Amino acid sequence: MKAAELRGKSEQDLQQELLDLLKAQFGLRMQHATQQLADVSQFRKVRRDIARTRTLLAEKSRQA
């Protein structure tokens, strides 16, 4: 997900997006633990999306 896409979202939408990403990260960890995960690069993508979302949430909270 691009930062430009996330900037258009409200703070509540970003919170929901963060929760969804954290759930996805948990699911990936469980798949990896049970050796069902085929594409390990998804870890990196989800981790970076989480960082992007948290950064934008911090920016919005500083503006308010």
C-alpha cells in the first residue's frame, strides 16, 4: 500500500487498517510456524505497511 493512498484516509480508517495489518502479520507468523507459508517476502511487505500506517497516525496526531 502506498503512503499517498493512506494519507487520504481518516484517523479511524488508519486505526482499522493497522488492526487489519497486525492480524495479517499474526496469520503469517502462524503459517510460517506450521510451515504452510510459501512466500516469505510477505513478512517484509506487511511489516513495512505497518510502519507506514503508524508513521501517518503519528503525523496526524501531531497535527491535531
